[in-house]
Amino acid sequence: MIVVEDPAYVGLPHFSIIAGYRIDAVPVKEEGISLEGLEESIIRHRLQGLQVKLVYVGPDYQNPTGSSMPVEKRQRLLDMAAQYDFFILEDNAYGEFAYEGEPSPPLKAMDTNDRVIYMRSFSKTLYPSLRLGAMVANQRVMHEGKEVLLSDLMAKTKGYTTVNTPSINQAVFGGMLIKNDFSLRQANSAKVAALKTKRDNLISALGELLDPQHAPWAKDISWNIPKGGFFITIRVPFAVGKKEVIACAEQFSVIFTPMSFFHLNGGGDYEVRLAFSHITTETIRPAMERLARYFKSKILFN
């Protein structure tokens, strides 16, 4: 049994479904996965004779919500992993993109019981086309009657499925490390600063264009202010689906993602996700003006 966040990045939940694994989805709140919901899921499945073996979380600027898990809650999740005997799959694609204060330590850095399997992508921090990632899996597991390192087992499995990671990609990554004194934080400092500027400009534009004092029709629209990552969630007073995405793209040249696309148990029908990583700073304000006109048309004329 695998427990995933709801909403969550579609990769792992959809892979689990295709692979035939049993999965359960637990709601994500402003501070990450609901630990109360997780515990309820664990107990409920135990009564059915099922063991939750893996919990998938994105504790840093989660995709799609942008939520972050406080240090105290991270510790509680680690304590629950020891108490209920499950592993945590930590997806840290966005942890380096912190725009306010110091970033929280990864769950793996706090893990004293080898409960966390840590994975991260370099596609976000370096180049999308690099298609490289890293995983830390130092647990010992039983396999075919022998105790083996999980990392060895996974490396063997990867060799069967992909043969090897391309040498050129690895060389590019190695060159980036050498160039930046083996510090990814140093390599990404300019990118993080640029993304923070984009986030700030986006929030500022939303605040001006959707201010109820000047736009009374926007009084029921709200949004979060993520402390890092690539995404902002906007709550609107009308249902959003594929039809609305197409209409906004065709008529106003803005594309967003309905949050309902990321939910497994239903939800997100009145929320949209905006991604600001790829757009240029200069295009943010004009794009938000067009998005505001779309919102206005939906609220006043539909």
C-alpha cells in the first residue's frame, strides 16, 4: 500500500496505478500532507489487513500547491514512519528555490532511522533537457532471502530498464559541479534570484489587478504566496476544467492548469495553478492583465 499526497505531482500516483499498486490519497494542507489524515489511512488499512509501506511527499514547495512542511511537522512525520513502520519517499525537486528565509532541512537530513528514500531532479536546478536525478537509498532490505542495500537493488533494476545514463549528460553535470566549486546552490544563485523576482512580480500584478476595491467582481478570488518553488494557486468562484483552459488560451493567450487534474479523490474544481518559471519577467504583467479579463468575463457574463 502506497500513500500519496492529494493533490500531488501526477508522476508517482499514475505510475503506481499503471503498475497495479494499491494507493490511497491523503489531503495536502497549507503546511504539507495532513498527518491526521495519514494516520487515519494507516489505521484504516491495518484493519483491512493491509500495511502502508511507502508514503510519497514533496515537503518543499510542493507541486502543485506550493506548500511547505515546517520542521516540527517533518519530525512528526519521521516519528510516525518509525511508529507505523513505513518508508518515506521524499521528492525534493524544488528545495533549492527558497525565496524567503532559510530553506528547511530535507527529511533525509533529519532521518536517524533510515526511513527516508531521498530523490531529487537536476532538470529544475540545471537544465530540463539534462534528464538527470539523484537518489539516496541507504536502507537494508531483504531480497531473495538475503539482506541487501536498497541502493544496490535499485541500481541493478535501473540497469535492466535503461542500461545506463548517457555519458554526455553525466559529463555536463560534472562540468557544472567543477565550475561552481561543487556547489549546486552557487550554480543556481542567479536562477533563484530571477525566479524570486518573477514570483514577486506575479503576486504584485495579482494584487493590483484583482483588488476588490477597484475590481468588485474579483472579491471572491484569492491566492497563496508560496515561499519558494515554481507555482501559485488561485481560487476562483467558478468551476475550472479542460473547456476553460482551451477558452482562456484561445481568447486571452494565457494557459493555466486546473488543480483538479492533480487530485485523485476529487477536488480542486475551483482552483487553478500558475507556473512562473518559464515566462520572462516582462511578460508577467501583460499576461496577468489578460488572465484578469478572462476571470472577469467568466464571473460577470457566464
